[in-house]
Amino acid sequence: MNATPPSMAFEPRQTSVCRNIRRAGEGLFARLERGLEAEREQLGLWVPVAVGIGIAAWLSLSNRLEWLAFCCGAVALATGGLALPVGARLRQMLVLAGLLACAGCLLIWGKATIFGAPPLPRAVFLEVTGEVMAVNAVPAQQLSRVSIRPIEPVALPPLIRVNIAAADMPAGIGRGAIIRFRTRLMPPAPASLPGGYDFARRAYFQGIGATGRALKPIAVLRPSEEAPPLRNRLFAHILQQADGDGAGIAAALATGDQGAIAEEDAEAMRRSGLAHLLSISGLHVTALIGAVIFLLMRVMALSRRAALSLPLMLIAAGGGALAGVGYTLLTGAEVPTVRSCVAALLVLGGLALGREAITLRLIAAGALVVLFLWPEALAGPSFQMSFGAVIALVALGEHPRFRAFAAVREESALRKFGRSVAILLFSGFAVELALAPIALFHFHKAGMMGAFANLIAIPLTTFVVMPLEALALLLDVVGLGAPAWWLASRALGLLLWIAHAVAASPWAVVTAPVVPNAVFGMIVLGGLCCLLWRGRWRWIGLAPVAIGIVIIVTTSPPEILVTADGRHVAVRSADGGMAILRDRAGDYVRDMMAESAGYDGALAAMADLPEASCSRDLCMVALSAGGRVWRLLVTRTGDLVPKSTLAGDCARADIVVADRRLPSWCRPRWLKADRRLLARTGGLAIDLDEGKVRAAKVAGDAHPWIARPSERWPRRRSD
């Protein structure tokens, strides 16, 4: 019997751990390569996603150090990808993803540095002389928004926007006019509550450095000599010709200006899931271009010579393209319209060349154009809802089972009608699922019955309202548009009736409190994974979507909301309702606080709560949360409160909220939110169950639209 060599006695009897790890890594890499090779047609769709991640990082992170850290991390990802084998799909994906994310961050950073308008440091009351740059009427609010280039004083931002009441609007105000008025100018308003609408960011990129309200008398030093823009003339003409509550919707469909729509009608459209009809998007652009192509083809086909010798489709596609571009410019070139126009132009180019259009690639191309020109649009609901709805529809249409179900076939008229209804319902449900997280993030409510409302509203708008309105405008050239306007108004009345009927349902909307940015981003990336990939691994995206939904559902709404100025305070009552401190607060404040709390109902008066004890100056409310009773003290007036009264109430309270600076001897047990604190934090959302406070402002936020009160004013502009 042979003896075992001594050297083998010391060799391991199992494969080493390092070798197992290496083999597992090689196997995983091989599987990823096979999967990416199968998805090679889809990889280009992630280009705008990578750019968008870079833009979102700049908007979400706070300061230059964090922005530079993100760019360095993105470049490090690209550099790490170079370590993979040459020619590997994963290598190309990582390198491009890192470079595109870094480019997206630098793109919006550069635009904000070069083109943005710094806000006014603090509120000032002064007399302004300036040149009118634009006038936008808002009939629903009985005012006009006027953009002005200040002439005196010269220290003002280069562009300000003031509201002028309709009753105070003098004649002769238009583009080029010079006017003088008194006003209280303020920096553009930031978010009043955590997760609220940040007008300051939007105004910065629009070049608006201050806002205010012009006080009469308003002197016109030089009247305007220019005719109002075509869009304004068309807006006024439609409001004059159309009748009923739908006149504002008719003007919005033609011009994109929603200023004439009554607030109750706009809210009904939002709750019923029909608000997308008010924003000029793919539905409107496609209907217009399709109608122009159809008419041009029919008219040119009347000539035998033209039909036999001319490329009718090429000519009709060119006419449709011109109509789409003109419609986009007329309606203000908003994000959904630009996206739809770019996609439509690419489709028309493909048709003219005889090639089949790849729809998802067209969407990606439109997204890249929008992000390159307006990177800040990524943060707005318009961009997100527009692209989210279209991606969901196209992904559904490309699914083999849905495509087989929707394919044209020989069948009875009844079965064909039922199939068409089912296709519309499936499409509506897909859009509602895609838009629900976006609506919850921005508006804290999402429509649940939009699929059923759109089943009637979309055909009604596309095939009845818009053709009748176009016919009425054409007949107005010869003064015969009244009958068409009457029919269009009746159709719009039916559309509003549908909106109000659906909105009145108790199941119309679902509400949620403020959704954290990280949770929303996780849901969006998971949804894109499900919609853009085609293999089985696409369903991995359901995991982050499900986790995000669970977080949203289980998040407890705040018990106390405080606006940035400390004047408005809302609390959650013992019966689950909401109550506001100042019962005379406007609808905007009420809606803002209800939405931030995820509450869908009317706000009661805090003084009427049984758990509240209020005097003329102070109000003490007992709130049960987190297994204990919290006592909230808020000030109701600006009058001086005796020290003996205020000191005792402060000592008994856990939280004190005031719109003034409180003395040092006012010492509540947990939190004192007076003017001094709110100036640093902005609005507050207080969750008593978990003992957490969320602030609207981030400490050390270096974004350029943040007003710096410490800066001196006036500051002369550099030439």
C-alpha cells in the first residue's frame, strides 16, 4: 500500500473560500452580461434617467461640498467600470451612467449659476418705476400678473412680478409700457410647510427676483404701443365667445392658460383625475397634428394630379409638424407640450421616411431635450406626470398580451365596442397607478376613479370639444362661430358635470401626509425598472415600489402644522379632524395645511374644539398622542400679554408657537417655536407620536434661490 506524500497532508481538502467567491462573482457577471445583452435595445432608454439622477442630486443635496462629492462619486463609478473586461455591456453601462449623472448635476448647477435671478434679501415697501414685460390676466381671481423690469430704484432684481387687481388696472398697460406704483416687495415665497410647493425655486429659474401687489393709484408714464400677444388676444376672445362655466376650460385648451378656470372647477378636475386635460400635452398635440394631416390629405387627394405625382404623406407630415410647433409656441411652450411636440416631430419624420417609430425611444429623446433646456423642470409635477403617464401607456401597449388583446380582428360590433372599452379601462388604470405616487408626493392626494372618468372625458374632449372649438375659431373669421361656440359650451358643461359627479364620490381620492424625497425616489426608480426593462428581472423593481408604498401607508400624519411666519397653526383633533387657529384664513392656507396633513375635509376653528381653552390672546390645546397628553400654547393676536399670564402658561405648556419673538423667561417643556426659531427652520410639521419635528428649511442650504436676510439692501447691481 502506497503511503500518502507528506506534502499532500497539508493541502486543504475543500476548495478555498476565495475561489468560491471568485467563481460566484464570475457567474453573476456572466448572468448580468446575458441579461444586458438581451436588453440591449432598452439600454438607451436609461440615458435620460441617468441625467435626471444627477439633476435630482443637485436639487436634493444642500451645499457645494455635497454637490462636488456626488460628482466625484459619479466619476468614480465610471472609473470603476473601466476595470471590467473591454466590450462588456456592464462596463459600458457603468461608465456612461457615471458620466451622465455627473453631467446632469453640472448642467443644472451651471444653469443656476449663469441664468438664475437672486431673490430680494428682505421685504421692502417702496415706489417702483418700471417697464412692463408681460401681462397675464387671471380672471378667476380678478387680477392680472404683471412682469416688470425695474428702472427705479436700480438696486431691485432685474425682473419683478406684481399682482394688480382688475378694478385697479388702468388703460394702456401692456408690453413696453412704463408705470409707477407703490408696493411691498417680498422675496419669492419658499415652501411654507415641509414638503410644500416651493415657488422660490421656480421663480429663480424664471428670472423673478421679487413679488408683490401693486397699490393704487398706478400711474402710466408711457402707454404701451404694442398689440397684445396673439396668445393673450386668443385667450380674451375665447372668454368673450364661450359661455357658461366651461369658458375657462375652452381658453385653457387653446392657449394653455388656466387663469380663467374657477377654483371649484379646477379642484373637481383634480379630484376626478381629469386635470391632465387642462394641461396642453400629448392628447392635445396629437389630436391637432392628426387633424391637420387628415385634412391636408383629404384636400390634396381631391386633385388627381397631386395624388399621382406628389408625396402627399410627406407634405401632410410637414403641415402637421408646422401646426404642432405653432401650437407649442402659442400655448407657452410648457414642459408637457414641448415633450409632446418633440415626440410628434420624430414620429412624423419616421413616417415621412417610411420607417416605423420606436415610441419609447421618442419619449427618451423628448426627455433629453427638455432636461437639456430646462433641467429644473425635473422637480415639477408637470414633467413627472407627463412622462410618467406616457411611459405607462407605451409600456402597456408594447406588452405582448395586451398587444394581442388590442389587435384588430374580425368580430361583431358589440364585441369590438366591449374590447375598446376594456382597452380604455386598462389604459386608465395603468396611468392611475403610474401617477398615484407622483400625485401623493406633490399634492398629498391621488385620484382613484380617474380611469372611469377618463373613459368618457377623453373621447368627449378629443372628438367633440376640441373639433367644435377649432370649428368655432375658424367660423369666427367670418363672424359665424356662435352656433359652434354654443355646442362647444354644452360639451364643456357635460365635461364639468362628469368632473363634479366623480369628485363628489367618497372614494374619489386617497390622501397621504408628506412623502420623504428618498421614498419617492425609490418608488420612481422601481417603477422605471418595471416599465423600461423587458426581461423577467424587471419585476425586481416591484420590491422598492412595495417598500415605498408600505412606508407611505404606515407614516403617521403630523399632529401640529406651523407655517413659516407662525401665524397659521393647525392641529389634529381627538375625532380625527383638523382645526386651524385663525378661522378667517384664506382657502389657499386651508388647502395647503389640509394637504400637508393628508386630510381630505374642511378645517374647523381651533377655539371650537372641546380640548381647547382660548382667550382673546392665547389658546391652549390638549393633544393626546404617543401615550400621553401634550399641551400646545399658541398666540392669537399681536397684543402684549402680561408677563404673569404668559409665564404661567409657558410653564404649563409642552410646545409654544408664536408669530413674534418670545422673551427668554417663556420656557415650555419641549419646544418654543417663535419668530426667532421659525426664521431658521421655516414651517414645521410636528409628529407627537414619534416626537419628531420636520422643518421646511435645511440648515446650511446653499441653493441660490434661498433668500439671505443678512445681506444688506439696497445693493447696486453690477453692470
